[in-house]
Amino acid sequence: MEAPLREALLLTFNLATVTSVLLLVTGYPLALWLSRRVGWWSTVLRAMINLPLVLPPTVLGYYLLVSLGREGVVTDLTGVQLAFSYPGLLIGSVLYSLPFAVGPYISALEGLDRKYEDAARALALDRWQRLRFVVIPLTLSGVVTGTAMSFAHTLGEFGVVLLVGGNIPGETRTAAIYLFDLVQALEYERAGQLAFGLLVTSAVLLVLIQLLGKSSLPGRRRNVPVLKNQSRSSRRAALPGEREAARHEGKVPATPEPISLRADRTPSIWLRGSQGRVDQSRSASGTASSGLMAGTSPPVKRLVSHRSKRARFSACRS
């Protein structure tokens, strides 16, 4: 592999990796904030985020060039010219790939059932523990899809990087710009080889996005409590309506009533990955329902302490 091609490929993959990491760090909190807000200003902000999807790349690149150029606003404020450099190239890539990352993040967060967060809140988990053990694991599919889409989209950027970064070998010349130079030099054979390599890379990335998105989905059967003496065919009724219909047909036994614990019994929940216990807040009636634990997701549902088990065993015997 010749040196100019190797430099262009290394710069392209480096730019795509850094851009996807930055979008993951900044885009996921932004998507989390937007998914919990309703109003005209949130609608306007979403429209501004999705603007690169319909805006020509040269328009975005022009305004970035004016802002980051020698007489731009950013240069006047910072005293540093970011145009025609790697930092300016990175800023343009982040802004241009922003909707490809934030869009899947928002879709995954809006599709999250709030009952899991309510159950975690009832188990006395704070905001950061709910985010770590509930929100992030259940939205992992959208996180993987958005990050991979931003990485794949950065590999094929041309208009924005050309206007903001120029065509400086080893510093701002990416693989797409190098392919354009080969076509301009009438070297169609080398241009065809590079184009085929980029085509295969993009196709492989799209296939991996689909596979990773499916594999990172939480298992549906694990979210449904499995009852004793339940047949394999009846376990397929994952939805509440299907399970209710199967229960009327006699395929699924009726769910036992929750056992009330004594008022002086305070169960505690073990959290996976946590070093301490989180005491469960008792209700005013002094009872705790086992159905709360049955409806929670796997990241939230944990083993009940030995003290609570002994209390349930005593209640069953009585």
C-alpha cells in the first residue's frame, strides 16, 4: 500500500473513531434530556439537530469555514484558527454526523417503558443507579446503532471535510477526498480499487449494526416471570393480553396473591455490581408485594435477602 493511501485511510478511521466517541459522550445525555422534555423549544432543538439530514453538505461546510476561518467569530474569540486543521475537521464531522447518533438514542429512550424506572424508584434507587442499571442496559440497542451509524457516516464524508479541512496530505485529506483526487488525475483503476474497498467496508458495517442491534436487545422472555408447572408453549405468551387469554384457557395457572410481610420486616435488595445494600422503603401499610419484583427487568430484579426469605416462609406456613 502506497504512503498517501495509507495516510488517508488512517486519518479517515481515526476521524471516524474520535467522532463516534464524542457523539456517544455528548449525544446520549442530550438525547436523554430531549426525551424527557416536551415543548416548542425542544421541538426546535430537534429540528436543528436533524438539519444536516436535509441541508447540503457544502452549505454546512461554508458556514463552518466562515466561522472557523481567519476572520471568523470563533477565531476572534479564541485567537486560534481552526479551519484547515484536524480540530476544525473534527468539529465539522461531529456536527454533520450528529443526527445519525442522536436520532437512534432518542428513539431507544422514548421506547423505554417507564414502569421499569418506576420499579427502580420504588426500590430506593437514586437517579444515577437507575441510569446505570435500568436505562442504559435497556437502551443498549439504540446506543450501539447510533454509535455505529455515526462511525459509518463519518467514513463517507466529503463536502463538509473538503470545505473545512481542505486537501492537506497527512492532515486533512481523508479517503473520500483522496478518491476524488484519483478521479481528477484520471487514475480510474486505483480509484476503482479504493471505491470498492470503501463499499465493502460500509456494507460490512451496516451488517454489523443490524447484528449488534439484535444481540444487544434484552431478552423478552427474561422480562416475563416464569411460573411453576408452566408449559413451554404457554411461556411464549409474553404480552399481558396473550398471558391473560392463555390463563382463561387453562394453559397458565393463576398468579398467586402476593404475601404480606410483617411490619417489622424490612427486606433489602442486592444490586449486581453494587458494593452495598439499598434498603427498600416500606409503604404506610407495612406490606411489600412480591409482584413488584416480578414485573421488573433483569437489571433491576435481584435476590431478596435471607431475612425476607425467612419471613415469606413463615408467612406461608402460617
